Amino acid sequence: MITVEQARAYYRGADAIHDFDHVLRVLALAERLAREEGADWEIVRTAVLLHDVARVEETDRLAQDHARAGAEFARRLLADHPPEKVEAVAHAIAAHRFRTGPTPRTPEAKVLHDADKLDAIGAIGIARAFAYGGYEGQRLWAEVPPGYEETRANHPRHTPVHEFRMKLVKIRDRLLTESARRIAEERHAFMVAFFERLEREVRGLA
């Protein structure tokens, strides 16, 4: 429905957290998951290639619903394809966010959701958290007070540690497919160990 090179063009100007390298990593993960979950690869592949296209145009990434906007973009772009395939792609894109709905209903939507979330944990997840922190001018580390709840990651007090505590540590338990949960175990453990080590080094204990 769309080639890799065609999709690449829509990500020019994207930040390092959601650029086309991210898309290609998600694509590799999604291929593994689709094979194990019996999902339609054509639908999954197209949805992966287009899932973050709307982020490039966002002026405030967290305020905009890039998933909904991306689904509408896909409908326009793929208008010449069979309507049922277009809607399957659009639903997968619309349902891939962590913080908002809709809930992924199809195997293809679940695969995109999980592949995208796997790229947010483990070593690459840590790298992305600190890349975003640098982009937003966040501190490298800060204490997370008890009961801290903040929905906007660009809050002045927010750091990669806050992102880990608020979002990243929860991802493993929110994955929708068995194949993704298996991959997540090692990534989750590595990430937890990293942030524990980081705190020890910050406090001069290691």
C-alpha cells in the first residue's frame, strides 16, 4: 500500500525520538509480532510506516492527538485502496497511543500498539527518554516526590526519571500480545536496573 521510501518522505524534520529510525525499529518488531500473532502483514506494515506522520506537524506534541490525525492522513493517502483495508490501517494508527484510546480491537492494531511500546523500553527506551529530556532542556536526574503525578512531560520538574516512574515502568504490564510480553521481560529488567544504578551513582553510592 506504501513503500518504505514513500513513507520516509513524510518524516522529514521529525525529532530524534519519533523520526524514521523509530519507525524502522517498530517495523522490525512488528514483523516479529505479526508473524507470531497471525496478523495481516500488509495492514500492519502500512500502519507502522504511517503511525507517527502527524507528529512532524505538531507544535505541541503532547497536546495534539497525533494518532487521530495520523489515521485521517492515512485515509486520505490510501483513498484508492479497498475501504476495508484503509479502515483497518486507520484504526491501528488511531489506537496506538499509550495514554489515550481508542482500544486496539484487531490483531493488527494490537501488533502496532505493542511494537511501538516495545521501542519505548529497554536500552533504546532509555536513550529516547534522555534524548527527549535534552530536547526539552530537562535536568539529567531529580528526586521523584511521593504522589508525584504530572500528565505533561514538558513540566519544568519533569526528568527522564519521572518519565520512567510515570510511564516506562508500566508498559510491560499493558502490552496486549503474548509475543510482545515475552520480548518485554528482558527490556523491562534492563531498564529497571539502569535507573536503580543511576540513582546509586547520583547519590555517590556506586
